[in-house]
Amino acid sequence: MLILDHTARLGGAELALERLCKALDRKVVDPRALLFEDGPLHQRIRRTGVPVGIEPMSPRLGQLDRGSAGRLSGCPRVAAQVTRFTIRLTSRVRRLRPDLIYTTSLKADLIGIAVAALTRRPLVWHVHDRISPDYLPVTMVRLVRLLSRVPAAVIVNSHATARTLPGVPVVIAYPGYEQEQALAAPPRKAAGRVVGMIGRISPTKGQAEFVAAARLVLEEYPDAQIRIVGAAMFGAEDYARQVRRQAEDLGDRITWLDFTDDVGAQLDALDVFVHASPVPEPFGQVVVEAMIRGVPVVATRAGGVPEILRDDDQLLGILVEPGDVTDLARGISTALADPEGAARTAEQAWASARERFSVAQTAATVTATWRRAAASVR
Ligand code: GLC
């Protein structure tokens, strides 16, 4: 089974892939991976014991973001580069003789269609992005939706993502957490007022909305501490600078911390975890991570997040309107006003998330899908 991912940078889908690799039952599957660039994911996958190689894309192709990829796909020079890369990749894949090709990023999904056809291998897509015009350029949406009928199977990370591929039979596999990421018991700690966001700094994650909401919260709770943990990636450095400027007058009431590997420790230091994405998030792994650490969650009601924060009819946190600063502030203040109530809900969230989102379940669903796909073309 061959995994293809175009990026070796650590986005959410790549962190999910690393955990999946660790969780695979190697008596049942024999995975290996090929990345289209070198980067931190390379070592991380290697450390899971899955052999991993690199088939480099030209840096220009690798750097095309979703917007420009959609616009430039018709440009002859880009088309020629994609063709050359696809031919090189195909001959590498042919030598590896996988029984199945599994792609985990949009660029790999699209190139995977050609590689699978040329090598006559079954293809399984794992889609981590919402295929929707509020998330991707329209040309990309059309192309991906059209081609999503080709793979032997399409796995998606949430019902929210599934809804963006209408008419396509999909398998839902929620990204799962590892046992050691979760607290063994819900925390018992004194109520404080540290309110924070953890994640990549980006307009799609909503740090600007969070800072604006925090300003309102501080009027009501002047002793609250605001915390933003994360680094800018994928060209969001200007946005990061702008948000910091916007927050300058908050002085030492706001703390900025760089991205760290130890998300658990960062979460344990929070009394309220905020997920402020103004655009619908396909899934939202960090929300699950907050739940399994027993931290009360305030999150925007969009994309995959309501699926995570609801178990049947029970609401496991506070949902607010995406992009609405006043509603976000209201949600945070509600949690701060009733710490016992927030802790009780967080305890239910802890239990529910532990049961619903283990990576063992993800691995079982994904492996079963691979097997069905491989069998369907034999
Ligand atoms: C992508 C999505 C994110 C999801 C992750 C894992 O990074 O943007 O919402 O949690 O993949 O599926």
C-alpha cells in the first residue's frame, strides 16, 4: 500500500497521517510513503516505522497554493511541469509495485488519478478539505468533484466534508487521537481565567476575531489572561503581524507562544479553549484534543465542529456564530461566568471524545476501506 502526500509540512492532515501510520496493524498492511518534498513529515513518518521516500516536485509546483493551482492549471507551462512530474512519479510507483495507492492531499489526489490509471492500481482518496467554493476556488471544486467519482473509494474526515461531495459514496473516518494524548481522568483544577487559542496563525483560524472578542471579555473580566499559541505558515506572516499590532494595547494581558509539539501541556494551562475559525473547518482536530484534556470549549458553529461538540442531542461545549465577534465574546463570558457548569460539560466532553475519536477506530475504518478497494479491482 503506497501513501502519496504532496507536502512534508505539518498541516492538520499530515499530523493525522502520522498518527494513522503509527496505528496501522503491520500484520495486516504493508505501508510505505512517498512525499513530493522534504520536510518535517519525512522524519515523523520514518519514526513510525513506515518506509518513506521523496519524489521532489519542482518547487514552483509545490508552492502553488489552492487558489493559484486552480487558476494556473490551464497554463501550458504549469501543465508541462505537472506532466513531467507525473511521468517521473509513475515510473517510481511502478517500481514499488503497490497493491493500492492512497492519497491524502488534494494535489496528491489529482496526480494520483493519473498515476493509478497508468499503473493500473486501485486508488483511495482521503479528503481532508471541504470541496466547496467557500473554501477552494470554483475551478478546483469542479475538478475535484468531477474526478471524485474515479477512485475505488473516497474517505472523508467528517460529515461536513462529505456534504461537499454530493452524490459521491464516501466513507467517513474521523481523525483519531492517541491514547497518550488524552488525560486518564478529567482534570480537577482551581478555576482560573486563562482563555486561549492553539493552532496555526491564519485568517481561516480567526485569531483576529479572537483578539477582538477578547477585548470585550476583558471589559467584563479584567483579570482574564488571553493566550495565542501557534506560528504562521503557508504565507500568513503578514496576517500574524497585523493581529499582533491589533493586540498591542492589551499589553501583558495577552501572551503569544510559538507552536510547540506539546499541545497537551498548552491545553492543560487553559481554563477555556477557543476555536474561532470564521470559515467552516473540515474537521478541527484541536477541538477533540481540548476535549480529551477536559478543557471547556467555545467554538464556532460551522463545518465539522458541531459534529465533534455534539453527541446525539447533548451539547459538549459552547457554539457561537462564525465571524461574529460579539457572539464569540458572549460564549467566552458564559464559560467564565459559570466555571462549575463549564467543568461539568467538559467532563462529559472528555468521556464522549475518548469514546468517539480514537485513532484505533480511524485505522480500522481506513484499513477496511483499503481492503475493499483492493478486492474490488482484483
Ligand atoms: C485538514 C483540515 C482540518 C482537519 C484535518 C484532519 O487540516 O483543514 O479541519 O482537522 O485536515 O482531517
